Amino acid sequence: MRPQLLLTYDFPPMGGGIARWMGELARRYPPGSLIVSTGQHPDSQDIDERLPNRVDRLPLVSRKLKTIQGLLLWSRRAAVLARSSRAEFIWCGNLKPATYPAKWARERVGVPFGILLHGGDLLILQHQVHQSAVKRKSARALLGAARVLVTNSQWTHDLCLNLLRELKVDANVERVIAVPLGADPEAFRPDLDTADVRRRYGLDNGRWLLSVARLTRHKGIDVALQALAQLDGPHADLRYAVVGSGEDLERLQALAAELGVAGRVRFLGDVPDRDLPALYNRASVYLGISRLMEQRVEGFGISLAEASACGIPVVAGRSGGIPEAVTDGKTGLVVDPCSDVEVRDAIRRLLDDPGLARRLGEAGRDAVERHYNWDRVASDLSRIGSEFGRFTPRAAIAT
């Protein structure tokens, strides 16, 4: 069996949704069928050794892969890996910088490549090509050279097709494929013991809302705080835990104080992945109310799938690919992410109707078990890579 090659800037122990996706591929591809090429990172050895597939780390920290020196080194290494392993296909974990070494390897070894697209990257690229002829030419070269483009949702799929048409690049719908993401239903499951996380993170009193997100404006934490401030009376015991870090922390802390809810909010910062399943289980309702903003969007919403896997009802924002991760009225409630009133009413509805909350949580769990899980995602990508990897090797050009 010829392996596939994954070039990725984001990879564990880095945090974030893209790194989670890439790590799950390395974990769930059949043993020996994937080679990951990425940068150095502290504490990576233990993670790499536990994976069934090889991780080939360049002698550069990940952030330097975006430099000219890093791209040259990565390009040469990608060509060597593709040739020596007789790889059938190359996946790019992100549009930039991974597509540059993939294109280099394709031109020298002949191995075709595909790009995994996330939504926000396409919005940024769309803005760039409107501003710069050089960026437009580069985008056409990179997207046009890919054999297949895989998106994390149908929303991202449609955005990709629109951009391809704008760039006058092959927009054949068979070349753009949506592969919705998911969660790990074994790690994220209902009825976990929450005593330890309750003690360590100070989550003992009252009922808790939860968000797991980078603290950036489009994630909607500010709207959630505004909704919390309106939930008093029978819901005065309600608290809000926010997992994640980012540049918006100080603004959100100030807003919580201004709204008079600072004592009901815990900003927990980044937490180890091992604590996340129990933290989800501590929540009565999960909030994922991201909104389309500037050049940022939620292309799918992995944390929504993780909450659903834990049987927790979710309130989700109607933007980007989120409505594909959450079915309104079936696995959660989908609301206008800019309306604190709609968010408030959805939270109140779930708290006041335990039967509805239970049904939505159970349906969310069922959806993850059946479809929105990493085993299915890895199987889909392995199959797509094999289908688009059929090629006649060209004579290698000296690197």
C-alpha cells in the first residue's frame, strides 16, 4: 500500500481546530498509510510516539515554516518524502504555507496534491486577490495546481466555487468536495465524572454555560455575556465558563464587569485537551454563537460536535458552516448570532424545558456516532486521496 503525505503547519501539540483535525487524521488513518510533515514543537515527542503513522518533523520550529528559508527546506523535504515513500497523494493541511511545498513536490516528483480548506482562509484570500494582482496570480497558481479541494462544510464548498470562478480557475464541482468534520465519540461522551474539573477550575456552584473558542471578536462571546446579563430571577444561579485564549480577553473581561456579570463568569484560558470532555459534561448548555465578521468565519465548528458528542444541548449561531454542524430543533437551537435576545431566549428555553434539552443532546450524540466523527472523516479523505492520486509518475527533476 502506497502512503499518502500530509503537509501541515498546524499539528499537535499546537491548539486549535485545524491542529485537532490534522492530529485526528494521523491517529485514524490505517497504520503506515500516512506520513505527516510538519515543524518542530515543544513536547511533541510523546504525541508523535503514540501515533500509528509517522511524523517527520523538520529541523525548524513551526512558525519558521512560513519564512523563505523554511519554505525552501520544507519543499525539498516534501519532494524527498514523496519520492522515497512512493506516496500516492499529498494533502495540504492549509492553503498557506503548505501548498507551496506540495506544488514543488508535484513539479519534481509528479505526485498530485489536494488542499484542505477551512472557510476563513478563503475569506482572507478573497480579500487579498481584490487588493493585489500578485496575490491574484499566486492564488490562481496554487488553487489551479491542486487535483482536488476539500472543504469542511457545504458553506465553505460554495465559497470556494465562487472564488474559483472569480479567479477563472477550473471550478468543476467534481474537483471541490465537502467533507464535514466531527468529534471523537469515545473521548467525548456523556456521564463523565466532573468532580476533578469542578474543583480545579472553580465550577462548583450553580448551572454552567460553556464556550470553547479562541477569544476573537467573531466567536460571539460578547453576545453570550449580554445574554447572560439578562438571565436573572429563576436563572440567577447561571454561570458561564469560557475556555480559550486570544487578543479579545481584556475587552471581554471589561464587558463582563460593565454588564455586572463578572462574578458569574470564569475565563479559564487554554486547558489541556484531556480536561475538555469533563468540562463539556459540566455544562447545562453549550454556546457556539460565532458570526461572520470581517475576514473570519466558523467554517464548521468542531467544538459544537464535541459538545453534542457529550450529549449537551447547544445554542449555535446561524453563520458560516455552523448550521451544518447543528440541525435547528433536532440537535440544538440555531439563532441569529448578533442578537443577544435570541441567544437569551434559546438558553432560557433549554433551561426551562429539561425534556427538550435532553432530546436535543441525545440526538446530537446520535449524529456524532452515525456521521460527525473523525473515523468517517479519515476514511473519506483516505478514499478521496486514493481516487485523485491515480497518476503516471513523471521523470523526477533534480532538486
